[in-house]
Amino acid sequence: MPIIRIAADLNGTGTLTVGNLLAALGERSFGWAIVLFSLLTLLPLPPGSSLITGLPALLATIQMALGFHYVRLPGRLARIRIKHDTLRRTLLRLRPITRRLERILSPRYGRMFSARLEQPLGIMLFIISVALFLPVPLSGWFPAISLFIVGVGLIERDGLVVILGLVSGTIAVLLTLILILSFASGAEGLIR
């Protein structure tokens, strides 16, 4: 796993922090950040918690839309030190899952990752992140799953998986809009 090698190099120089790891991952940091932040929102948390758990996804996707080269976190978060052994053990525990994914995933549709499409892709992911961020009952899981799929596609440079994630994300955004409109019309009906 490239992330383990990068973490080992940073650990060797004594600079293994969240910010340095993301910078060293470069453009792949967007995929890793999106996967991690979407998984946070899939945790069984109380209703309305997406206002907090969705913020990091919004931050990562807006940076991608603005053309940043890697995910930049605010100072305090970027300076958090990572224990190399803990990171390595965690990633190795995920190895059975990642091996299965690697059998399915492969570098495909490389044009999806061209510099010309990076910002439009970031804009689409930001829109999906907004749907994730909104505290609309019954809607948070769908954008989170879509972002997870896109994040995995970004990490593995699998354009087909990214497209599937974007399609499911579009459906998630439409579902969120339908729920908002139905709640609004229901509330309007109660007021009358």
C-alpha cells in the first residue's frame, strides 16, 4: 500500500502528521479523505450529527473544486501526530477488504482523472457533500455511500467506479431534494 510506504518515510524523518501525510499523498489525498469522512457519517450517530460529520467532506470537496493539489486541513488538525505503528496496523487489518476490492478495481477510464476534469468532479462531489451535510431525516446514508464509492475510485484510479459513485450521488441529491420538498409542503399544509 503506497500510504504505508509514505507514512514510513515521514515517520523516518519525524514528520508524520495528518497534514504532512495528506500533502505527501498529493491528489490521492482527496480519495483517502473522502473515504474516511464518508465513513464517519455512516456511523450510528444521533439525528442531526451530519452537521458535524459532513463538514470535513465539504472541506475536502470544495478544495478539490477550487483546484487544490491535496487536502489541506486547518492548522491544529494538520499538526496532529500519527503513530506509525497504529496507522500500519489499522491499514493491515483492512487488508482482507482491500484485497477483495483490488480484484474488482483496476485503473480504467483514465480520462476521468485529467486535470481538465478535476474541478468539475470536485464541484459534483461538493454538491453531493452538501446533500450529506443537510440534516434531512432518512437522507444522509445515500450521499455518504456515494462519496465512499467515488473515494475508492479516486484512490484506485478506477474511472468506472467514480462514474458509478457519481450516478448514485446524483440519485442521492435528487432524493434529498424530494425529501426537502415533501417536508416543506407538509409543513405548509400544517400551517394552513
